Amino acid sequence: MPNINHKKAILALEDGRVFEGFSFGADGESFGEVVFNTSLSGYQEILTDPSYCGQIVCMTYPLIGNYGINIDDVESRKIFLSGFIVKENSPIASNWRSQKTLSDYLGENNILGIEGIDTRALTKHIRLKGAMKAVISTEDLDIKSLVKKAKASRGLDGVDLVKEVIYDKPFEWNAKGRYKVAVLDCGVKFNILRRLEERNCKVVVLPADASADEILKLKPHGLLLSNGPGDPAAVTYVVSSLKKLIGKIPIFGICLGNQMLGLALGGKTYKLKFGHHGGNHPVKDLRTGRISITVQNHGFCVDIDTLKKNDIEITHINLNDNTLEGIRHKKYPLFSVQFHPEYGPGPHDAQYLFDEFIDLVKNYKR
């Protein structure tokens, strides 16, 4: 049961649907697009994924927080999402690595959480109606007022959220490595950088607005386009830079990186009804027939029908809805995937993609 000492909180959706519960973490009022995540664990990685900037995340698994929080598993420098929704927030954290509770962690980062609501009903509503703007509040408990605020709040369509999560200046992730890889930071997760370091790469992270000339000036052996939040069509400066880099250097795109690479290759993107958020999405590699269980977190997708099939090979498909999950250029050394190969709920199903990238990097270095 929710802690009775916590304040009453209300979640109001722009279509008028309202859920009442109790706050944990911080109090106040927060706006964002509400989405659901089907992962059974990994809530700390979800909280610190910059791709969730501008969103309120509902966890479908009913008990969250039972193994606490530790500093080693964060995926970025802070929490970027706007709010956190759970059925029950565990007041007890039982894990030998735990350093604090989920509630304390949200409070320290001024993130508003709400518990005690029917997360199953909310998830079914989003599946039926689609992801939508919402507000969580412990201050304003007037339903009509909150629904009005939710309708008037900023959405994700056409909004560049990348600029809100990236590092301001370039930095080196690690000091040594046989292959020099530039990572274009659009909201990069640390585990992507770790996977490159494990493969003998010296990783240099550049902000998303770095120009093509600035990237090439570093003389990297490869370029990785990171994940990130929001509408890819709004990040026009990255797409512009990519058009100048195609064919000049090996490129590997992940999630938002896949979408922006699709745009740079002449394709178009569109918004999914409720997105893909979770750690149990089956993806088929059309080249081998192999099926991977993948981690996903995106609300937009590349339209398969807009890609030039003479130049681009479709390599991966989502088996839940047949949406695009991966592409490869038939001439140039570049490919990308919509899911997150740096994680492995399988547990290591998709990490072979980093090895494929390193193969391209090796050939380029020769």
C-alpha cells in the first residue's frame, strides 16, 4: 500500500482521463508525454536514459524499487524524464549493491513520482488511445484545471529535445584504444560507450551540433550516432551533417541515430501510436533469420516505404508490428538499428552489432 504520509497526487491526461494516487520522490507539478514500459527490472537505467526527456513513464510491472539504486548502473549524468508512475513503490530496498531507495533518488533529483494508481488500466488506455500529453500534480488537485494544463503543455512532435540532454563540449570517454571512434552525442547512454571501450576503442564524445568538418578533423576510424529523445525530424542540424559524412567514414546508428540516418538517406519518419518501450521486443535479422530479444525506447520510426531500395537494404524487422528495426547501405560502410544493442535482455542477443561495426572500422583503418 502507498505510504499514507505521502501527498495525494493526480495524473491527468489531455483526453480527460484522470488517475488518483500518492506522490513519492519529489512533490510539485510536472508535464510530459505519458508512455508505458514493459520491463520487469532495469528501472534505474530507464530513469537515467536521456531518450525519455519530455516523457512521463509508467512501469507495467506492479512492484518497482525493491532492489534500490546504486551509482554504478546510471546511464547518464542525471534523470531526464519528467515523471515516474508505478503501481507500488517498494519502501524497502534489498540488494547488496543498493545505496539508496528509489524514493530518495527521485527526491534528490527533484522528480515527481506517483504510486497507487491502476497502471494496468492506464497502459490499456494508452494502447487504445495512443501516447498523449499529461500532467502529474500534488499542488493543483482540480481535475478540470489539470486537464486544461495537460492540453496546453508542450508535446514531442516537432520539438528538438536533443539540445536539452547533450554535453556542451567534447570529451574523451577513455584514454586508450586501437580504434578511434567518434560518438555523436544526441543523448548517449554510458553503456554504448562501455561497449566500444570493451572492443579496444578510444572513444571521443562530441555534442550533436558538431559539424561534419569538426568530426572529420579528429580523423576517427568510425562514427557512432547515439540514441536520444524527441522527434528526429526536428534535429535538422544532425541530418545536415550526416549527409556530408555518408561515404566518407564508417557509421553506426542506434535508435534516434537510426532515424536520423534514415532521414539523411532520403527517408521519412513518423510517430508511432504508443511507441516501443521495454525489454522484451522480438526483432528478426532478415540476413540470418536470427531473432533477438531487444531493449527498445522510441516513439518515432523510419517509414520503410520511403527508403530507396536500390541503395538501402532492410536488415531488421520488429516481429510485433513489422516496423523497421535496421538498415544497411549497399555501397557505403554504414548501418543502423532502431533497438538498443548495448543491452541484452536475451542476455547478449544483439551485441554482435558492435562487432560488425568494429569490422567496418578495421577495414577503414587499413
